[in-house]
Amino acid sequence: TVDISEVEQAIARLNIEYFGLQEFVDFKIEKKDALSFPDQSFDVIFCINTLHHFLYPFQMIDEMIRIRNSQGKIIVSDFSQEGFAIVEQVLAMEGKKHDISPISLDEIEAYFLRQKFRIEKYRSKVQKILIAY
């Protein structure tokens, strides 16, 4: 798992330890637009509920494309409008605000298509998912 925040990595580590999976996960603090992994390192890359935090998500997508092997998949998932509404309500009760990038998952899909990826899309009430391969 990769994050820019040590605090978020600590929370992720607690979750992984709770499920007894710590031997299967490496935790890394990395810059989103300059990952340390070699080209074509991964079969599957997940980006879950983080896209909306990036002002320039295409740099992150380019890095995922670089480290994905030629037969691999990139799975990008983020909240739907309904999901964002729930997150906003919860954060408002905590006195916090949730900043959202102006770049939508639809724009990410178009970017993948311009890069000649095939796309599968899924949606629940609170989540939208793209699988690019």
C-alpha cells in the first residue's frame, strides 16, 4: 500500500493487522507522481477513494500506467454523488470539510480511452468503479 501520509499508513496497518494479513502487505510512503517502483512491476493496481484528493490526478494515472505490466489492470474507484453526500454529512458532524478535485471519474475514463485502454465500469449507490486494461 502506498500513501503520502504516515498517519493514514498507520491506520491502514492497524486494519491489515486486525485481519491478520500483515505478512502480505508492504507499507510505503511515496510521492504520488514519482513512485519508486520499476516499470511494469504490478499485475493489478488499486486506487480506492483517493482520486478526489488530487488536483492533478493525470500524473497519478500516468504513474499507475508506468508501473502496470502490459497485461495488468488498473482499478480506480471513487464515491458517487450519493457517496460524497454521505461523506460530507459525516465530516460536517465532526466540524470538517471534504475537498473534492474538479476532475471526475468520467474524465479519468476518457483519459484511459485516449491511452488505448479498454474499460469496464461498475456502480453501486455510493461507489463508481473503473477497470482499465
